[in-house]
Amino acid sequence: MSIKTKMYHEQQKPTIEEKAEIVDFLYTHLENFGDPKGDIEKCINYALKESPSFGGFVLSGYYENQLACVVVVNKTGMKDYIPENILVYIATHKELRGKGIGKAMMKEALNNAEGNIALHVEPDNPARYLYQKLGFTNKYLEMRFLKS
């Protein structure tokens, strides 16, 4: 399966229409593992340095001229004790899953990221097995304290 990719970052930004399409795509295809559109857009703005940030990139994959997969990686501004990057979002079009698109896009993201990458995945997310096949390991159990 041939995937055409577009990479967006601080120097190469998407048009307003492309950005809206990416936000809508992630909101729709992340399904129950997603976030509100405002949070998704904030993450993309971070990657594009449209807000104060360390940057990152957005990778869009197209299959037969249709948006098929999106990956968003944010730089952490750290090194060694915390990986240099965090993969915040990856979503494959629900009608195109199981065809290797997500795996190909993950490999492309791993190749383009400068430094190590961390990601968070919920235990019941089937994508967890893809991440393990690509070499991700579970080093920590994440715990959070949320202030009300």
C-alpha cells in the first residue's frame, strides 16, 4: 500500500484548511481514545510553534488522495532522563485500519524525530501491540494527581 506523506513543522505549516482537516480527522478517528478538538488543536499548535513551545511535527499520510493517518509529535525540551519527544497522537482512518498504514506512519515518525520518543497508551488500546512490535517498552506506570 503506497502512502504519500506530508510533514508540517515550524518552517512548513499547513494551510488553515489543512489544519482544520487534521484536527477533525484526529477528533473523529481517535474515537474513545481521543480528546476535545480544542486540546487537539493546542497540541498541533505546540508542534508548529504557534504557541510558546519546543516544537515538533505533524505527519499526515494520504492513501488514494484521502487523509488516512495522522501522527503528532511534540518536543519535550529535555534529554536523557525524559525522552526528547512525546508522540501525542496517532490515528488511522477507521475504514483503513489493519492495512499497515499506522505501522508505516509510525516508522516515518520514528525516523524523523530527533532523539528518543515516549508515548502514553491506555491498557485496552489495541495499538499497544503495534508500539511493542516497533520496540517501545513499558518502563513506568504513569500516575497523575489532578488538581480540582
